[in-house]
Amino acid sequence: MSVHSDTKESKGASSGDFVEAQQRDEWSADEERRLVRKMDWRCMPALIIRGNLSNARLKGLQDDLHLNDTEYSTCLSVLFAGYIFMQIPSNLIMNTIPYPRLFMSVVVTLWGAVSAFTALCHDFPHLVVCRFFLGFIEAAFYPASVYYLSRWYTRKEIGLRIAFLNAGNMLAQGLGGLLAAGILSGMEGVRGIRGWRWLFIIEGTITVAFGLIIPFVLADYPTTTKWLTERERMVAQGRLVKDIGLVDNPDAQEKSGSGVWHGVVLALTDVKVWCLAFMYFTYLMGLSFGQFLPTITQTLGYSTTITLLLTFPPWAFATLFALANSWHSDRTGEKFFHIVLSYSFALLGYIVALTAKTVAGKYISLFGMCMGFSGGIILLGWISSSIPRPPVKRAASIAFVNAFANIGQIPTSYLWPSKWGSKYWQSFVTEICLLILSISIGLAYRQYLVSLNKKLEKGQTEAFKVNAKAIEQSADLVHTTLQEEKEMVQSFRYLY
């Protein structure tokens, strides 16, 4: 798609200046695709190794630290206490600072360091404190990454990019199992250190190394990335204007204390944010098996090493499905039914896990269960497409939805006690009910967006507030008249 210029409202510019501006502001579809490919290489975070506590449980952590099931579950859930607390502040920082790569580098480096220090824990209090601070630091990474991607990609591009971000996390679950299998079996007792301690040391060190690399790889924002040319910077901003109708660059007011607080209030008083929060809340609770997958897989009756190896194929297959499902959702602009498709596989997996009598049947059920995570990936993209402007409201909304949803991770950390094994039927039935509730909330939200679009069509409501300065900046970027820019804003419709 090329952006063509029309006669702009006069601002006292000469005809020569007008021609120069016209040539500067036009870009072709090929030029935009080249920019998107360039940003894909620089914006997409690398893989993060995660899930080491669940893997370490299988090889002595729980026994060495003398943890009962309740204490072990507390160590899992306390991470989310810190995780919930820090999400909104970190995203508001991301909205304010000009160089997000430096912020994210510090976050990931500290994250890896705390993870490595977990190897020093010798009892329940030590592990609880370490897990709390791990969650406190880790909280800044994921919602900040989603907001960061929304500053670069359009509504029909961001879903796939969030899928790639989550692909790293999902593959890390599986690769973490492969890595853990090698470490727990091959380094047990090396230098007098238990294998599970080596697991934290090595995975934490890998994360620190990744954090130190981030400043040299990751881009900043379209307006502050120094290695972009002026033209690329203009195209990067202009195509977001074409997508939503308004420039996506926080002004000084939005970055001020009062502006940040106003953005939080806007988010918390928007019914769309609460609908998405409750939908994501029930989704995360309905897929809480993820942090217990090695424990569930162990019920198949294999050794610790084989159990960890068996966790990789379900995550790898689910990753491919998530990428394909998100790609198709972006391509069609449809959200709800792609989420339902993902949930359906998870529900099928739960039912098979409950009814299967063979090892093969139980193992196949893990594939369907892991495929359910694709729905949450699309849901995260639905947040940024539903709350497009202003950026500070979007930042607060993404963080709030994620923080609110993760509250559900605290009670579900107690949903898989060893005494319920090997059937875990109470756990699976609870998960089924939660996913059905999440689908119901999503259906109601979809119908609400349909009704909002009808009102937008009739001019009875507006999707977001605009001001004269933002209209003028947007018109400058895509070289349209102010009236055409206003019409572009009014043409915005929600995706559902």
C-alpha cells in the first residue's frame, strides 16, 4: 500500500517545500515490508529459559529443602505476588523512557542473577524470599515486551509477534526440560553440588548473558532508534497512523506524573479492560497445569530424565500451532473464534487425560493441553487492538490485565498436590470449568465490541479522545489534510 499525498491545508509553506515534503512522505508497500522485516530481526526478544523450579522438583529440591506440598506450592505462588505488584509501574516506566532496550537489559540481567542465586537456598524461608524477588523483577519483562511490540506493529501484525515472544517462553518450557534432563543427570554431585542447584546456576547464567546482549540487539522506539534513517523513522510512525488514525508517540503531558496517573484512571474505568482482565484471569487459571507439567508427566511412570525429555514434544508442537493460529488471526483480523479453537484443544486434552487408560493416550492429551496457550497469546494482542490510544492508557491496560490475571496463579499453585495424583481428576475438572467460563466472558466481550462498532458507524460514540496537536502531527506524518486525518480517526473499528 502506498501513501499518496493530497493538497494540504496551507500553513505558509512554499511550493518547493510542499514538493519536498510530498516526496519525503510517500512510501511504497515494498519499502514498508522491508522495514517490518528489519524490525522483526531487531525487535523480537530471544528465548528465555524458564520453568526450572518445576523441573528441579523432580530431582531433589523438595526433599533437600524439606518442603511439604503446601510449602512447595507457596514457593510457586509467592513469585506471582511480586509479579503482580510490579507490572503496572514497569509498563508506565516503559511509556515514559526513550530507550527501552536499556531498561529491559537491566531487568533481564537482574532476573538471571536472582535465578542463579536460588541455588544458594537451604530452606523454605530462603526459597520464599528468592522467589518473591524473582517475580518482582521478572514482572517488568513480559507486559513491557507486549507494550514495546505495540509501539512498532499494527493491529494485524502484533498477534504473530506476540506469538513469537511466547514461542520463546513455550519452547523454553520444553528446552528447559531437555537442559534440565542433561544437568540433573550429568552434573549431580559435581564439585559436591546437587544437580538441581547446578540447574539454577546454569539457567540463571544464560539469562544474565542474554540480558547483557540486549542493548546491542534490541531497537528502541520509532522516534528514538538511532540506527534508523529519517525516512525509516517516518515510515515506522506513519504506518501506525494509517492503522489507527492517530500518531502513537506519548507527548510530554502523558509522560508527566499527572499524565501517567490519568492513563491509569482511563484504563481502570474502561469496561473493555475489565472484560479482558476477567477473561485472561480465567484463562490463566484454566491452564495452570503448565507449571506442573513435569509432575503430571511423571505419572506416566518413567524415570526423571525420560520424564523431562517427554515434556519437550508437547511444547514444541504447541509452539508451532500458536504461531499458525496467531498468523491466521492477524491475517483475517478475527480474534474470538481463534481463541475458542485453542481452548477447544485444551478442553479435549483435559477430557482425554481424565478418561485415557493407556500411557499413549495420557501422553497425547498433553499436546492438546499445551495447545491451549495459543488462546492467551491472541488475547494479549486483543488488548492492544482494543485499547489503541493514548499510549499511556494502553501501557496501563496491558499491565493491569496481565497483573490481574496472574492473581489466579496464586490459588492454582495449590491445585496440583501430590496426594491427588496420579489421576488429578479434581484438578482437571476445575480447569475445564474455568476455560468454559473464560469462553463465556469472551463471547460477551465480542458482542460488546460488535455493538460499539455499530455506534461508531452511526457516530454515536468515539473510540478514543483526540486533541488538535495529535491530529496535526498525524496529518504531517502521512501528508493528509486535517479534515482527512479527522475522518481517518473516525474510521477506526474494533477487531473481534
